[in-house]
Amino acid sequence: MASENKGEFSFPRTPTKGRNGLPKIQTHAKKEDQICHDDSVPPVKAQTIDELHSLQRKRSVPNTPIKPTGESTQPAFNAVSEEERQKQQLQSISASLASLTRETGPKVVRGDPDRKSETPRAHVTHHQVAAPTLSTSDSGLKFTHILYNLSPAELYEQAIKYEKGSFITSSGALATLSGAKTGRSPRDKRVVRDETTEDELWWGKGSPNIEMDEHTFLVNRERAVDYLCSLDKVYVNDQFLNWDPVHRIKVRIVSARAYHSLFMHNMCIRPTPEELEEFGTPDFTIYNAGMFPCNRYTHYMTSSTSIDLNLGRREMVILGTQYAGEMKKGLFGVMHYLMPKRHILSLHSGCNMGKHGDVALFFGLSGTGKTTLSTDHNRYLIGDDEHCWSENGVSNIEGGCYAKCIDLSKEKEPDIFNAIKFGTVMENVVFDEHTREVDYSDKSVTENTRAAYPIEYIPNAKIPCVGPHPKNVILLACDAFGVLPPVSKLSLAQTMYHFISGYTALVAGTEDGIKEPQATFSACFGAAFIMLHPTKYAAMLAEKMKKHGATGWLVNTGWSGGSYGSGKRIKLAYTRKIIDAIHSGKLLEANYTKTEIFGLEIPTEIQGVPSEILDPANTWPDKAEHREALMKLGGLFNNNFEGFLNYKIGSDNITDEILAAGPNLQ
């Protein structure tokens, strides 16, 4: 047998003794090469372990072939090679990272430094800038490696290997920690006040815009850029805002953490390879040096955190906070400034579309049901948070969703629950150390646990995220005073009034000992993010609603039959019936009566909703208490609106018609 099976292992017919009395194994080499080997499969095409590992990763080809002109198969005259294109790309990034006090930008090279045996020689570049000559610094002698538009899989590897607190959960999502800050820091946000923004932006009482001067911004920018350039590697994302291709904005995000890069990969619109090839110079740049604090001795600084926005330079600097939401909302503020300049209305709203193309906008503060009501399996989701309304219709600003995770369950929010999978970033969640299953009820790190995922993870998302002009504008309020109707049809003036007011009521917890509800007002349902005066956005909203025939609605998802503590929360099933009647157009055909004080038009009948709850006065057992609560809320509205009385819309003050749309307490 041994002679017939050449090159195989066998035991000899007459065993020979080996060590410890065991029989020796003999090998029989093939005659062709006299080499003994296992030839059951072809041998690997590698001579070393490093070579084997290099075979595992397929080298990326150029993003797109060079485009021909017309029908010709010859390259276009201005076509560049892949090497030249990457060189131009690195020059652009070097320019973004350039200090304003040195002649050149940093030396940048593409790739992970930990995967290089030596400093690469190809595509090394730096950008020339006009500035005073200073002596060479240590950072000027080193290379900064650029990890450019990495994929989620690559960013997972970077986060798990280099960022403590990064883990893969049982669902495949990446769990991360945002450090000491687990939410936004609005008191540390600054906007440069210069000759342009002096007249354009909303300053003073009630405004979210806290001023800083140009010099202080440049001090912080220099600090951020120096920090980023001192690192061995930085992450660079080139992406878009606004799904409307005519009005989209090119953004570049430079960051020090894979977590931040993956977050923005999900939240901004991801370019195609063709779009990335032609990206060029960004319209806006974020320098996220959040792992490094600002200098508290710097003018205007009130803590070690500073989020600085310079609209003239189209730049944003982040120091002293690693909370990723600062980037998302910072860019939203930028869109609130840039889009109105193009006569486009930027909106803090949800948006969905019916099967027949009818679009609805949903405005509402936290707890009003904006996410729940705008997520409808019978309708397409255009977006959950940030939108634009242009001459082309509506468009989502973002490419992803940023959902709250506290107390999340598959039964309550199946779409969000199922979207938490590979590619999703989870912030500050707690999970089992063995199974890696997330405990959504655990608030050990923070109550503000979040998940950021691409909008494509939602099954009924409309891609691209655009739609025709809205048919309905729905303002949501959770009225814990129990005096607003479940639904009211609004005139244009009333829509402007309630849009500017941005009302809801917060129910106080037992910890602070307050039993009565507290009214809260947030202009345009997003005062923390708007840049211009609220009346400017309201005027644009009314203009577009009038032009395109949209109807305004005020929907109360709060209490009925009494205030919080005595009344009952309006059932979600009833609110859904109301929203369905708005979408179908049936509510426009209903009969209406008008309420006192607020002068709201309320329907007398809605299919599937008890008629007696449609007028709050019918549900209160004590009519005197109802009127007292109604007068109290009306007074709170009027007091809040006093801050807007003297502001001009164009050449006119707020018209008497809008003022008359508010509560009449006489």
C-alpha cells in the first residue's frame, strides 16, 4: 500500500520502534519533486505571514473611472490620474488644518500609521498659506495621517482597538462613551459677532446666540488645530447636508475619535464614490478637538468647554466636550443661517408622506409625540428631525436619525429597536458584561442615552429623502393644564402665533416637590438652534403655506377633563385617529365651533374619537376651575409673546392680525 500511495503518511508493515516504544511514522515522497507535503488544496500564494495578511485585504480601486467627454472613449482633457486626485484631496485637507500663523499646513499622508512599516512617501503634501514666518515646531516635522471617509467596519476596528469604552453589543451596534459630557452644553456655545452677523442674527434676551469676537474664535481655532495636528492620525469625513441636490451643502468634519467619525458618517448624507471624487473644497468645516479643553483664561470662556461658530469663516470649533450631538446641532444652526439666505425655510420638525404624495410636517418639543406620530407604517418617513422647505418641496437635512434609547422596547418602538444593529452608534448605554445585551432602562451613565443610525435602517424611509410641498402643518403640544382641544384648525395668523410661541407643558417630578404643570416655550419649536429672529422663520412659513395651500393644525397630546393630577392623558389611539383624519382630508370637511379665550376652531365630530372630548369645556366637572386654568395658560402665552412685540418683519412690526390670533383675556 505504501508503494501505491506515494507522498502519503503510513505505518510500515514491519513496525520499527521509535521513542518510548511507539511505531515510527514513515513518509513517502512523490517522485516528481521529492517534497513531502499535504496537497489536498493548492498552497497559499504567500511566502510570509505579512504577505498572507496583505492578501486578506483587497486594495481599493479608484472611486470611478475617468469620465469621457460625449461619446468619445478617450479621457477628458481635464481628467486627472488617481494619484493626482488623491494628492489634490490631501492638499485640501492640509489647507483645512493649516494654522493661520504659519506658512504651511501640516504634512499629511493617507492611511493608518499603525499599518505602515515606515513613513509613506507617496501623496505627502502640505498647503502653503500666506502668514508670518515662524520657527519650525516639532509638529511641523511630523506627518499627520489622514483616515479619510472610513467605512463603518474600519471605524469599528479603530474604536475597539484605540478608544477605551468601545464595545460591540449583542445586536451588532457599537457602544461608546462620550466622556464627562452626556448632553449638549448650550451655555458654552458662542457665535462670532461681526459687522455681518450684528444685523442678521438674533441677539439679546431669549436668543440662544451668545457672542464672541473674531480674535477669540481664532485663538480657540488655533488651539484645536494644533491639538489635531499633534496627533499621529485624525479622521476626516467629507459629506453633505440637505437631500435636495440643488441646495445641498458640502461639510468636512475633522475629529480625533473613530466614534465621532462614525457618528457623522451616519448623521450626514453619505456621498457616492462619484460625488466624493468631485467633492473639492468644503462649504463648512468642523474642527472637533473635544478631547482637549479650551483655555479658561481666554476671553468669553466660562468653563473648559467651548463650542464656537464663525459664520464668516464657515467654521466650527469644539473644545472640552466629546458629546457628538454638538456636531449635529451645530450644523443645524448653520443651516438655519444659510438656508433662509436662499429663501429656503429650515425647520425643526418630523416629516412623512402618504402613498399619494401628501406631505405632513410635525413640530413638537420633547414629550409631545413628534417621533411617535411622524413614524407611521402607512406612510413614508422623509425624516425625523431637521428639514428644509424650498421652491422644490421638502427635503431632509440629514442622512440619519438620532433616537433616544431610554426605556426603549421592541413593542413600543419596533423601527428604532430594529435599527440598532451593525453600523449604529450607541452613546452611554449600559450592557451586560458577558452577553453584551443592552439594558435600555439603566440610567447609570445618563438618562440621555442615544442611538445614531443611517435613515436607510428604517424600513419605510423614503430614499432620496425629499417630497412635494406639504399639505398639512401639525403643531404638537402636550398641554398638562388640560385646556387646549385635542385638535384645532388654525388660520395663517394663528399658525404664525403658535409657531413663534412653541408651547408645551412639562410635568414636574416628585423630586422637586412641584405638583402643578410648568409651561415651557421654545420659539419655532427649536429655539436652541435658530440663528435669526423667530418672526423671520414664521413669516417664511406663512408665505409658503399660503402659496402652496397648506393647512395648519394644533394637536394637543396632553390632558383632558382636568389638569395633570386630576384629568387623564388623551389616549394615543384617539390622537392617531385625529392625525389620520388630517392626512385623509376628512377633517377639513367637518363642522367647526370656536372656543373662548384662544379662539380656536374645533371640529364637532371625528370618526373614532368621542365627541365629548373635542371641546375641553365639556370634560371638566368644575366649569369655574376650567375657566381659571384657561385664563392662566392664556396669560402665560401673552407674557411669553411680549418679547416679540417690537420686532419687525421686513418694514412692518408684527401685524395686529397675528397679535389677535393669541389669547384674548378680556
